[in-house]
Amino acid sequence: MNGEVKPLIALCAAFLTAPLTAEPAKRSEPVELMAFGSCYKEVLPAPSLHTIADLGPDVFVWMGDNVYGDTEDMEVLRAKYRVAREHPGYARIRTTARVTGTWDDHDYGANDAGKEYAMKAESQQVLLDFLDVPDDSPRRKREGVYAVEDFGPPGKMTRVILLDTRYFRDPVGSDGEMLGEAQWRWLEKMLTGSEAQVNVLVSSIQVLASEHRWEKWANFPKEKQRLMELLAREDVPPVVILSGDRHVGEISVDRETVGYPLYDITSSSLNLPLGDGDEPNRHRLGRMFRGANFGSLSIDWSRETPVVTGCVMDERGRPQRAVSFELVR
Ligand SMILES: [Fe+2]
């Protein structure tokens, strides 16, 4: 089952004929379809958001670069988020899906920025406003936008763990910290304490792909090693990783390091793709997809162990890359 690519395209395509969700998704119902996306250039058209709305996912996850803020002026940032909120496709997504998310550098505030970004506390509140996070949420009171969301009933539960790779990050090249000690302790608790059958780890930047010259966990070798050691622990449930940032879509797998096949499904960008080109990635399954895209994760709860299918979909909802697996050690 693990790692098969081609026939699964048909599985993703089945979503296209799925009935539209007429009612808002309820947190207490099992997640059958999750959509995720990143790198949304808010001044450009975004057919992807209409397509996602048509698919009617139970959950939608923003994985960062949710707008291209690139500013220390919070009014400018708020104005860009307003444009994003008013996209008619996204407006429909908000009415039917549970929406959550984290940030990457551009919506945080500056290209490739880390802990030195001056407006990080203010920018945090702007993102949380965009995501409709309630005033009394713990996300409002702590530093950083990392978060956990549980969906579904006991026995058919999905836990989404959203990392913050910006707020605490030391300069690139320092081999310093990326998550910071408080977030590491929290992450360990969220993993070991999870009662979910499907655990999803969202990182704005790629975890597995290491050969390219852009941002990645591999730029912080000690942090990557720590993550892999955490995921390899017997008391930590297996996870699937979702990532964005790269303006390409691809599915990577590491079968050796953590004791089960660890997938990193990268979807980027919703509407600003890189276009033609290639790059090495020894973990990649098949080829990159370099058009505008979003990701989907469908969960088949009819088996004893749920079957997870991850897809990279083009902006019209045509599956381009897919993989299906069970999350077991
Ligand atoms: Fe981006």
C-alpha cells in the first residue's frame, strides 16, 4: 500500500464527483477531506480557491504566505488580509469548512525572516484575526502562532498540529533554533498526548527535501535531527507532514529515519507557480508539479486502520500527484 503513486490519481479524482457540502462542517464529525494551500498572492486571480470551495472540504489549512504582506506596517498587512478574505472562493470555503493555519515569512512580515522581525507580536494578532481565532484562545496569549486542532469523534479523530517556523528562528546559517524551547516542549506534548488516529504535522517550510537552495529544515541540522528523533520515538504516533513555501508541488518520503514511511506533501503556490524547471530531491516520489496547486488529504475511515490519500491538485482540481498510505509504524 505504501508509496504507490499512479493509480491513486483516480482516487483523488473521485473527490470531483463528491456531493458539495451544503452545511458547515462540524468539528465533531470525522474529517473525510482536508484541503491545504500556501503562497497566495492576494492581488492575482486565484481559481484554486473556487475549486477548493467546490470540493467542499471539511477542513481547510493555510500553510503560510497566506498573503504577501512584506511590511512592518500592520495597516498594510490588514488591508492585504482583507483582500484575501473577500475572495469569493475563500468566502465560500469559510462558510462550509473549518479553517485553520499558520504563517510563513511573507505573511509574517519579511522575506526569509526569523525572530529578529520587529513586528512579530503585532503580526501574530493580525493573522489570528484573519483566521477568526477567538479572543480567549490560548493562541492569542502566547508568543508564536503554533496551534493544535482536533476534529472528529473518539476513534475517528484527526489532530492537526501547526508549527511556527518564524517567531523563534535564529538566522539562517547559524545552525541555531527554529522552533524555540517552549514550542518544542509543546510539540512533544501534543504528539505524545494525541488520541487521534490520524496526526497531521504542518510546517510552512519543507521537512524532507534538502538539496534545493531555499528555506528548509535542513538549513537547521540540529533542529531537523531533533524533529526526526522525536518522530522516531515509540510513544509518538506516526504523522504525515504537510508543507508549502516552495511555489512547486511534490510528494517526498523518507522510509529510513523514523521507523515508518514519513511523507512530506508539499503544496505551493495557490496562484503564483514557478513554472518550468527541475531540481534534485532524493526523497521525491515521481516528478514535481510546477503549476498552481493546492493539496488534499482524504481519509477513508471504513478500514480498521484509516487509509490516508494525499494529493497535489492543479487549480482546476485535476489530481497531479498522489500517494496513499496507512499511518502505522
Ligand atoms: Fe511564497
